Amino acid sequence: TLRLDRQQLVLRVIGPASNVQAVSKHVATLSGPRRPVSAAVWAELMRTRASQGPEALVERLQDACGCRIHIERSD
């Protein structure tokens, strides 16, 4: 059984260990699209990533697109 707990942002997997392991392997392979950004955009994302209120750029972008935005610091 799979249940998405939207409040806790958790995917609950219930069943035999082999099924849970299969789901875990599948989820590990999932990744969203990556988009390169300019140095100026990157600097603004870094500056505002923990902001609250009107300056919370990442939060506003997530609300507008209906998806989660992950800022990858490596590379």
C-alpha cells in the first residue's frame, strides 16, 4: 500500500519487505528536470532561499509552478 502524507511530506509504504525495497529503489531513481541558471539568478536564489514573506523567492516560485524547487549547490 502506498499513501502520500501531504502534511508531513512523506510517502508511506506498507507491505512485504521485498515490495518496500522495490519502491525504495524506484523512488531513488526519480529526479526532476535540471535547469542551469545565470550567476545573477543563482545569487538571488541563495540570498532569498531562507527568506520569509515577500522576499521568499523560492517559496513564491514553488507556489506559482505547483512543484518543489531543489537548489543543488554542487557542480
